[in-house]
Amino acid sequence: MLIDCHQHLWPARLVEALRRREDYPYLREWTLYLPGEAPYEVDPHAHDVEKRRAVEIAVGKETVILSISSPLGMEYLESPELLDVWHESGLALPDPFRIWAAANVAAPDPSTLAKILTEDRVVGVQLPATALGDPAAIERIGPLLQEAERANKPVLVHPGPAPACDPGAPSWWPAMVPYVAQMHSAWLAWHVAGRKQHPRLRIAFVALAGLAPLHHERLAARGGALGPLDPYVYYETSSYGTRAIDALTRVVGVDPLVHGSDRPYAEPVDPGLGEAFRHALFTANPRHLLTGEPR
């Protein structure tokens, strides 16, 4: 059973809703406009449900979990339209697709999230790292975290909207600078405050939390401490390969690592660290993240 914990696919209804918008985020044909990033040319084939489904089945993935792209900022919009469309159209997708729920983080509505989390095809809730960037933010978003904990479903922390970049910056700048910094902030905030408030919540940080745990020596030098390993914190591997995955394993071990590809923005990677590691990364650890059942 191969599990991919993190992909993106926009159902047709979501594409249509983005094209109807006049304010960010919006689409014009297949060009995406965001306030903090250069216009992005979306590959329409990447959001063809049947083509994507065929690709995943061909490589033997039995579960592929889709999320909205938090950098679009849908979780901050006053209108619930895009989130509603995401849930309705995402739940209608065929196997092997499942979805991460989304939630408004500007005005958290735990009752709405609680209802969505009762759906069998919803594995948990994705939250933007920008909504968990310091201990006070975790306190504000606490009602949403409580609903996930109550439902025994995990949280996926994903980079959120990027601030406006210099027009001369390369296209990869948001992914390498603000996204990574956001993941560092969210991971450290959770380390300081999150676990104390939510002792049983399973939480995963995409992109290996921006490699934040590798900074544990600097953390100690500045008066902090990594502390004992948290059995309910996970690190999703998208955009990283063998060297980064191996390095993080030396700090946090094998058990917290879960496979995610971030397709279509990156491709799945097998780090080639042996069959036992592969089973842990693609099967046992994701199952534990999703269900809490023993590895």
C-alpha cells in the first residue's frame, strides 16, 4: 500500500470558480495571479483528473491525498465560496484520491470544520504555515486544532501566501525563501507552544519543515533545546531528495518521515535508502500519521 500524503489537483469546478474572480487569487485561462508572486502558467494537463488518476494507479499508489494550494490564500478570504467548492468537488473525485480539508484561518469556524472532518474521504485538515507562525498564532487557531484532535485526524502544515517579491527575483524565490521561512516559524512555534496545548494531535510539516530540525545545534546555542522526539510530529518529504532526507533522519529518526510528492509542482522521490526505509516512508509511517494505528 503506497501512500502519497501531499499532491495538488484542481477539479474543474474550482478552476471555474477561480476564473470568475476579479480579486486575488484568480485565473485567466490558465494563468494564475497571486498578490505576492509573478503570474504562473498552469499546466492544464496537470489538473486532468483521469490522466492524473491513471498515472497514480500505474505506479501502484493506493492512496493519494490532495490539498488546495495554501499559497493561493483561500483560507484567508472572507467568502467561503472557494473552500466550499474545494470540499464539494474534491469529495467527488474517484479513488485513489482523498483530500485534506481546508479552513478559514482569518475567522476560524470550528463547527464547519468539525462537520467536514466527519467525511470518510477527508483525512484531516491542511493549515497554512502563516497561520501558525508564532505561539500566539497557535493560540488563535486553537479551536481548529482542537477539532482535528477531537476527530482523531491529523493536521498538515503547508506554506501559505508569500509576501510581494522584488519583480527582478527569479521564479523560484517564493519557494526557496518565504516558504522555507514560514515552515521554520511554524515548526518552532509548534515546538514551543503547540504540543503543550494539543497533546495528542498528529501534525505533519511539508517539505521536511524547511529542514528546521537540522538547526537544533544553533537552537541549543541560543538557549533552546530540541528535547525528546515527539512521536506525533511528522515530516513530509516533497521537493527533497536523498541527502536532505538522510540528514533529517540522523536528527529525528526514520519513524516521523512520510512520503509526499507535491505533484504537479515536483515529482515523487524514492531516496534509495533500502527496502525497509522505503516501506516506512511510503506505507507504515503515512498510515500511522493518518490513523494513529501502530506502525
